[in-house]
Amino acid sequence: MSESSACGNCGEPLAEPANTPLEKRQPCPKCGSTRRNFSVEMRASIKVSASVNVEVITYPKASLTITQGLVGQEHFNIAIVTSHMACEVAAERAFDAAYAAKKLEPLTA
């Protein structure tokens, strides 16, 4: 924090402390005025940081979570279909990734 004072009439910078009583102020050497302008400068900084954790849930994983709920509700037939669908999607994605890694064209129907 820094403080400064200047003549309130002509703006001449003064070395006089800001808490000098009016009756003890020395006249401005430039214009003779005892009026004063005081300024105080303060600086502060704020640092903000944040982090976010994201979990990507794949379609097969979401399907298997739904399958678990269906089994819990004893909807076994639809649970089997849903789990097969999850496996098919996971297998297709695994083959696509393997073909891409080997720079092969994927099989198409």
C-alpha cells in the first residue's frame, strides 16, 4: 500500500504525510496553498483454481447397468436381450479399434 499527497490547488507533489493536521501543514512551495489531495494505492491478487473429474460411460457399460436393474426387477428375458446388445456393441468397437491399429479396412456387411 502506498500513500501520496499533493497540493489541492496546483497538484504539486508534496512530501507531507497524509495525517498532518490542517494547522501544521506547510504551504505549497509552488502556490502557497494548504489544500491537499491524498491518494492511497492498494494492490491485491486472487488466484482461483478448479478441477473437474469426468467419467466417460460407454454405451456398452450403460447397457449393462440397465441390465442389472432389469435382473433386479426379474425381467430376465429383456435383460438377456440388453446384455447381448451390450456385448455386440463392445465387440464391434473392439474389432474397429484393432483394424484401425493395424491400418486395415473394417469388415462391412
